[in-house]
Amino acid sequence: MNQHIRIPQVRVIGPEGEQLGVMSSDEGRRVATQHGLDLVEVASEARPPVCKILNYDKYRYEQAKRKAQSKTDRPELKTIRMRPRTDEHDLATKLKQVHKFLAKGSKVRLEMAMRGRERAYT
């Protein structure tokens, strides 16, 4: 951000998203101060690096909000356990529950629980 950008040439994107072209970082900072905003490096791997003129506090807030949103978007893993001798009606009930979980966007794992000799004879 601003004085921390040490690269001599940067590609500058204006506050409205328009390309201002490749210019020196000093000139980019000058343009940013004319708008009353900050020059923020958004893509350091690009050649030349891409900097954007924007409000840095608002940028940080949006980044934090996006990160929090990505944490809440993860589908939850639900587990349904059954045994080899589970009756048909019970299986139908469990199948309905699986459909509900999938409709909500959760992932479902089905576990077959076996006891004692069930492992040997099924």
C-alpha cells in the first residue's frame, strides 16, 4: 500500500475499474492522492504488478467479509449409520433423511455398522 510499494513500474487500475496504464509507482501514488484514496497492490505475481486505486480500509473490510463468507459456505458433513439387517421401512426413513440433507446442500456419508459375526457372513 502506498509507500510500501517498491516496484518501479506498476499497472494502475482507477477507482472506477478503468485501466490507467503502466506507470511508475510514484506517479500512481500521486494519482491516488489526487482522488483522496490509496494505491494498493492487488496482484504482485503479474508483470508488471497490478495496483488499484481504492479506499484501503474498505478493501480490508471487504476482504475480511469475503473470508468469513467462505467459511460459512462450506457444506456440513452428515453421517447416516445403518446395519445389514436394517428393515425396509427403516431404510426408507433413512433415505428420506439423506434426501433432506442433500437438498440443504450438506454432504452425506453412509456407514455400514457391523457387529460380531455380521462381518463374516455378509
